[in-house]
Amino acid sequence: MAVPAPDQPPAIATETGHIEIDTALDTNDSAYGDDEQSFTTSLTSSVTAYKFQHGRRFHAYKEGTYRFPNDEAEQDRLDMFHEICKLLAGDTLALAPFKKDGTILDLGTGTGIWAIEAGDTWPDSQVLGNDLSPIQPRWTPPNVRFEVDDVEADWAFVEAFDYVHSRYMTASIANWPRYVNQAFKFTKPGGWAEFQDFDVLPRSDDGSLKEGNQVLKLQTLAAEACEKMGRTGRPGPKLKGLMQEAGYKNITERIFKLPIGMWPQDKRLKQIGALMMVNYMEALEAMTFAMFTSVLGWTIEEVQVFLVGVRNDIRRKDVHIYFHYHFVYGQKPE
């Protein structure tokens, strides 16, 4: 029997057409300055058997399958993005109406922040988070545990889960149909799965994002690099179809607009945009140093020069960029 959907998070401008621009924003100063302050949450990491490249630290387990670093700077950025996702979804950890006293699997858990908050929020649940890097904290709620594992390998869980959670796996998965099919296999009958992910193609509603913009160039190059690695930077638009093909029913897709910068008039979107601008700035080196040098053949000096232009275009107040971020959830038939 299908579980009735709970009250949805309040509809905000992310889902209601054009984002209204804050006309009171001082456009005489064309770039953001002191507004670029970082709001981060730090967690203590444990194991330190890592590889280093261009001054950044990368995971050692199945080295090279994930091109983003796992050092403290990247952990802080991921924790910030966790807060951004909660703001997008109306201050909630999940949209799917799953049972809150069951078993939960958090795929690619990263720092473990979602799993830890899930364990605190739903104390009657049992939460398992897995990741390539053992960077999660030693201290956890008693109902939360972590394990090092590769979600692209065969899953070998003893039992299925009441809720399977996947977020921000952009550029991390080579075979998305297999990934979603394995999630379906390990979702209990009547249980739910939720996938949240990007379409990394930047957009603007007012035509302010034009050809030649360095953010657009960066995202285009990043998508090309992902394709060369056999991965995709645009999984978001594919999630609903993948869940349907896997066998999920009662599927809901919600597409949120994720702005960069404080240009939105809506207060929540302005806060999201401010955080997203800082997060994106801090992602630039993580996104490009390893991938552009090893996949696209750039020198590190070429990457650094290119990023100067990208940062300048991110700070422009007259360009109103946003990304689409997809929340898709569905239920496994009884």
C-alpha cells in the first residue's frame, strides 16, 4: 500500500518560474566583495592514507575513480552544500514520505553530515552511510554507522532498506542505470528511494548569461571532461526516467532553481545564493585541478589563469545565474 505523502515543503521561487531580481542591490559596484564569507561546518576526519596532487588531498581507496579531493577544505564545502540542500527543500532532510523508524542507507555519504543529522532527527531509525573515503567523524549518534565501500561495485548488504538516499553524485557514477537498479534491489517492498542531483548547465531567466561568460565555459568544459571519463555532469534530468525503468512507482520530481549570488529578491533564495556563491568559489580548484590536467591535458598554470576569469564572472552582479537541482523520489511496489 502506498504511504500518503506528507505536507510538502513550502513552494518557494525555486519552483515557481522566474526568480525576481533584487533591484535594490547596488549595481554601481559590479562585483560582490565582503559578501563572500564562508559558512562552514567542520568535522573531524580519521584515516589519513591519502594521495596528494596540486596541493589537494584525494582518497586512496580505488584511486582515481573520484576526481574531487577529500581534504578539509572539500569537507567544509560539502557540509556547506548540505545546508544549501536543506534550505532548498524547506529545511528538511528528505522529501520522500518514508517510515522514520526503519532502516536508512545514505549512498556516498561524504562527511556523513546527512547521515548524522538523519540519526538525530529520527532516533528510532538505523542509518548506514558508505563512501570511498573514511572521513566521517568517530563520534556519531548510536543509531548511525559508516563503512568504506564503492557504490559502483556489487552491493552486498544482508538486508534491504526502508529508505535509500543519494545526493550530489554528479561525476561520481559511471553506470547510472546500474546504480539506480541496485538501489531498487536494496529498497524494501513499500520502501522509498530519493535521488537529488545537478544539471550543471548554468542558466539565466533574463538573458544575462551570454556566450563568452567564463562560468558557462567552465561548466561546458567540466561536462566534456566528465564525458571523457565515462561519467555525466548532468544526472539530474535523467533521474526520473532511471527510477521508472528500475521499477519504482509513485515517483515525484521537483526541480529547484539554485542561484549563484545575492541577486534574488526572495529572502530564502538570497541566502541560498550567497551560500552557493561561496560554495562555488571554493569548488573551483576541486572541480578543475585534477580533472582539467589529467583529462583535458591542461597545465596547472593554464587552469589557474582560467579560474581568474571565472571568479570575476561569478562576482558580477549583472549576471543572474542559476542551476537546476533535481529532487526525485519513488516507492518500490509491495
